[in-house]
Amino acid sequence: MFSRSYYNKKSFSHISSSALKEYLKYDDIKNYMKKFNHIYGIKVKITEADSAARFTMKGDTLMFRRGATVGKREMRSIIAHEIEGHYLRKVNGRKSAFSILSRGTAKYIETDEGLAIYNQNRFLTPKDKKYYSIFERYYFVQYALKHSYKRLVKHLAEFYNDDYERVFTLMLRLKRWFTDPSKEGVFMKDVVYLNGYIDVKDAIDRWVSIQDLYIWKVHLSELESIAWDTFFTQHKKDLLIPFSV
């Protein structure tokens, strides 16, 4: 857990937003996705939507928030997260005999999100704000659990130098589904991103291959028990895994 003295806005004062300067138009994004559809033999559509998140997968469609902006280099990291992280595991699960393996077994979401973050970070650098976002959001989840709504808003404003658009955006994450954000409690999913990323990175560094992580939508803890199963090995050669560039 990160303490307040360890984690503060100065920690990120060196980070550049240069990756966002070359913005893509909606047609550019669609054409960019066509490249990856061809590489992986998939059929993901791009469509604009009035949604809270800039990008989100819904079935076989990548939803792009109407009016949002995205830079070309950042778009590569989004493809790495949404398509090469989440979607390829779904496609691999569809090749099995059991539909649950494309939807996700128990606790799969932690590994799924961790792998998606691991993938996206291949195309980010420590100069990109997004590189650190999971740590930033994790910190504020912990802060929100221990402090009042008033203290939380004050601390967010201090952290973001009174940029209330960013304060409001993060408050929406922290208080998602709360009809009254001043009530005690916080939306906990941002803990999943960081825990999943640390576990996935540690597993890749120590014992698991990238290929093994793409065997369906299962939790990391299940890999050892299925790694030598005949049902696993007969599908392993057909798995879609990310390419390196």
C-alpha cells in the first residue's frame, strides 16, 4: 500500500503528454483497426458511442466515445490493452468446447486486466501519464476508504492543481453507481488493475509464458492445473497471441 508521503503529485511532475499531440480522426481509428483485424484474422468493428469511457469492448465492437481525442502512439497502447489483452483471450476461449472459457471463469478479471495493462505498457514509457495511472487510481481508492468525501475532493484538487475536470472524472470512477457520492464507500475495481498487473508481471518474469496466459479467460492460479491437460495442449497450437510491434 502506498502512503501519502510516498505518493504525491511531484512524483509525476516529469511526465510528458506529447503522446497525445498527434490526434487521430474517427476514420483514422477505423483504418488503424483494420490493420489488426487483418493481422489476427478477427473482425472487430469500431463505432462511436455516448459512453463514459473513451474506449470499451462490447462483444466484437470497440466503442469509441463520441467527441473524444486519442493520439497515434496512445492508440497503439489501446489496441494492446483492449484487443491484444482482453479480446484475443475471448477469441481463444471461443475455440474451446465451453462458452464459459470465452466469458471468464471465477476471478478471471484480475488476470485479464493485469495482462491488458502489461500489454499496453509495452507501448508506453515512464514519460507517459498513462504508464502510472493504475498506481494513481489505486492510491486514491485507498485514500477514499479512509477519508471523508470532503477531504477526498480537497486532496484530489491539490493533486491535480485545481484541474476540476480531472477531479470530476476520477470522482466518477471512485463513486461509480453511487447516487450520492458523499456517502461512505468506493468502487473498488481500480484495485484489481494494480493487483492483476503485479501478479501477471511477476508470473511472466518467473514461471509462465505469454502463450500460456492466452489460454482462454481464466485466472492465473488456474494455469498450473491445466497446463498439462490434454484438452489444453490440443488447443495451445491454435492460440492467438500478440505480435511484438
